[in-house]
Amino acid sequence: MQRYKDINNDSNVSRFEIGNDFIIIEFKSGSFRTYTYTYISAGSEHVEKMKRLALNHNGLNSYIRRNNPKYSSKS
């Protein structure tokens, strides 16, 4: 997984992994820390937007909180 740099230092996201049709996001806190979002669970538009935000290291946590995309699994 790649470290999420969080350029504004205000995110709960710590790391992420990007695949062709998914993104796995690890959060710093919470009962479940790792969530997988796929094209099937969240839709391709949400997943692609989350990929872009993750690679820009900014806005990912806010996007998830605002849009509440469906995850396929959590651990």
C-alpha cells in the first residue's frame, strides 16, 4: 500500500492501494480500518474519483464522508 501524504494534514486516511477496478483505503482510526471500494459496489465514477484524490494526496476523506460510496468489504 502507498502512504497517503495528506498535504493539508487533516485526513483520517493513512494508506491506499489502487487496482484497475478498485481502491483499498486504510484509515487511521475506527472499528474497521481497511475498506475496499469496487466498480461493482461503489460505481466506476466514485472509484475513479477516489483514485484521483488518493494520487493527489488531498480530499479523499472529505469525498468519502460527503458521498458515502458503498464498499465491498471492510476489515
